Amino acid sequence: MEQIQPLTLKTLEAFPLPKYLDSLPVSIIEQFIQSHSLVRGYIKQLPAYQKWNETIIETLNWQITNLNEISSILKTYNGTGTLIKEKMAKLNSLYSEFINLETYQYQLLSSNFNQEFLKNKFHKVIVENDQESKKLVKEFKGSSSDDFENSFNNLIKDFRSSRKTYHLRKEKLNRWNEERVSGFI
């Protein structure tokens, strides 16, 4: 919208006065000049004034419409702002809960999977593997089998497999203790 200019005599185009006023007696013209309501009425009936008045009304209506739109947008933004604040509070709550759970998980993992704990657990597996090999030999000694050759071949096969696993694990544990371990333990 263009800026509304103040009303002046030049923009009103009030002069020259209409011809019919020249035919009036001077006393009536003086009354006309002294009566503010008559002068105001004359100005209000001028086309320039009416156009200026319409421009003001249009501008005011346009501004009122804009203000109403801005007001409704602000109400919407206030609601959205409140919703954002609620979501941020929930997000902060979830984040702090996540941090707590992450700390708790780390504590659990560090107690179950620290290096000494894993080494001890791996050592127990090696001892169990050694016991399994010895158990195979005891079972063979204690068995009275008719098919000695087949039983002996099974013992050798199982014993070799068990000892191979035992020695591989033992070597990995030794390397681990020397901090030379690589690959899956």
C-alpha cells in the first residue's frame, strides 16, 4: 500500500469556489465562512476529500486484515512454541535416561567383559578342555571292549581333536598374556 499523504488545500482542490456561490450576498458568504460545520460539510462533499477518505478506509481495512492474520499466526505460533517446549522437555528427559542407561550398560559390560575376567574365563575353558582329554583316556582304560581296534581308533581321533583344541587355546592365552593376540579368541 502506498503511504497516505496529509490533506492540504492544494490536494483538496477547494478553489475556485463554485460559480453559484458568487451570486450569493456577502452576508451569507460571511456566515458560510464563520460556520465550521458548513465549511466541514463543503470540504466533505469535495471529490478529492471523498477519494482521500476512501483511500484511508481501504488502508485501514487492509491493515486490520493484516493485523488479524498476524494475530492468528501468533496464536498458532504460540501453540506451536508450547508444543516445541513440551517436545524438547521430553527429548531432554529421554536423553538423560539414555545417558543413565548407557552408563549402566557400560558398568555391566565392563564388569563382565574386562580383560582379566575374560582371561580367567578363557583359562577355565582350557582347563575344562584338558579335563575332557583326560576323561577320554580314563574312559578308554576303564572300558572292556570287544572291538579294541575300533575303540582305540576312536580314542586316538577324539583325543587328538581335544588336545589340538586345548593347545590352540593355550597358545592363544599365552599370546594374550604377552599382548600379542590377534583374531577371534
